[in-house]
Amino acid sequence: MAKFKLQPAPTFKAPVDIPVAGGASESVVFTFKWRDREGFIAFTEGLKGRSTKDAVMDMASGWDLDDPFNEENVQLMLDNYLGSFPAVLDKYVSELTKAKEKN
């Protein structure tokens, strides 16, 4: 029997490589929210004019850090690691669309 399901799970986990100044990227596993086609289009169209914190909170529901996943800590990550938002957004879009196929 196939493992493929027509109705995906409401969340999925994926590692995000967060760029660290002066060093290698650090991998953080995010728990992302699944979206269907219409939800994904609405999300991407709604990015313009939104804060990066609100966008991350809308994309994800958790991470594997010791610090709790909340608005304050997401903002702290965004403030301290300037490449974190593009990294999180790119991974989210990639996972939902599988734009980057794994070798």
C-alpha cells in the first residue's frame, strides 16, 4: 500500500540553515504549517507590507531550540541574524513547492 496521502499533515519539519556572521551556518529544525495552493498564493501575496516576524509566525509553529517559539524570540532571531528571514522563507517555499529537488 502506498504511503502517499491525498490530505497532507497540517505541519511538517524541515531544517533551516541560518547564516552566522564569521562562521558556518547553524541548522535549526522548524515546524512549518502546511498550506494548500490557494492558501500558499494568499500567503505569498500577503507578504508585501507584513513584518518579517509576522511572516515567520504565519509560516511556522515551532523550532528545535531550547528557547520557546514565540513572537519575542522570533524577533530576537531576526534582529541578531540578518539572513535568518530569507533562509526561513526560502526553505518554506522550497518545501511546499519542492522547487529544489534533492540529489
